Amino acid sequence: VFGLPGEMDTCSGSDALSGMATLVSGMIVLFLAVPAIGFFAWLFYPDPQKPKPKRKNFPRPDSEEKFENASRKLVPFPSLSDPSSLKLSVIVPAYNEEDRISVMLDETIENLELMKKSRDLSSEIVVVDDGSADTTADVVMSYVTRFPKSDIRLLRLQQNQGKGGAVRMGMLRARGELLLMVDADAATRFSDVELLMRDLRKNESLAVIVGSRRKSEIETGRSFWGGFFS
């Protein structure tokens, strides 16, 4: 009986030592874990983005600021901020389209002539050669000289900027009150522009109108994959 208090004291001392050891172990683990977490965070997470330097506006070459007219004279392009001097500008982005752009230009010129006679619609065609490696520019220039009254202008980009960049560059140099982008491969009938003009007349507050071939594809029974990849 007299030995029980001593045993209890021994047990209490052991518990205290065990608790102390656990506390010290936890502190050691915490001490090692914090730097480890910081290291892995630095290793796997990118650095915060630094502010980008201001873009410098370098002067563009003459081929992007001027065009050759039918007399082969260099004339400065206007700016989109200038007052519009005609009704419709047709913007045609083209990249290596020497074999297909003639079909589109023939149809476009024909339809614009009809619109000019029937509605006195003034227009221009701005073809943007997006750094083509073929003779796209030569084909377009042949139309410039053959059809001087159609007001065809060729914008030559020194480097390929992609379709979006080519469209943007062409529209920034357009003179029309209305700007129309069409593909160089004649994927759609240019005569369908009348449908866009009709919708615009119904609601002149519209800023953008987009034409789609999807409805006509369904009506003509075009295959699913044909519509999917178009």
C-alpha cells in the first residue's frame, strides 16, 4: 500500500516527459515543414507577372501605309478615324490565295457594279495580303489595273498576322460607312450581302451583323461533318 504513491509519481513524471517529447517533436516537424512548403510553392508556382513594358509604336513600312493605284503610283491609305467618303468597304484577308481569289473578286466586282447601278451604292475593295508566299499580291494588282473604276486597293503586310490581324489592319484603312469582311476563297455568295443590308435597314442601331451558312446548309441537306469543319 505504501508503494502506490511512489508509483503514481513515477507515472506522472513519465507522462510529463512523454508530453514534452511530443511537443518538441511537433515543433521540429513544424520548423522543417514551413521551409519545405515554401520551397515547393516556389518550385511549382510561377512568379507573379511583372508589368509589361509599354509597347513602342514603330513606323510601319510604306507597303502597310500606302497602296498602288491603277497608275502604279503610291498613295497613302486613309485612317478609319477620317470621315467616311463612301458607303461600303469590302475587306478581304488573303493568305496564299493565288488560285482562289480571282473567283471571289470576279463575283464581288460584278455584284458591286449591280448595287451601284440599282441603288447608287459607292464602294471599295481592300484586299489584305497577309504575308503570302505565293503570287496573291500579283493577282490582286492585275485586278487593280484591269478594273480601275472598282476602286480595289491592296494592303501588303510584311509579316503574317493571322486572319484577325489582317481584318483589323484592313478595316483601319477603310473609307466606308459600312465595313464588310468576306473570305478570299468565295466560301459564300457575295450576293448574300443584300440580306445583311436588308437587316441593317430594318434596325439601323445595329453595330454588327454576322452572316451564317448554317441555315442554308440545313435546308440543302449538307452533311454534318461538312458543316462541322466549315
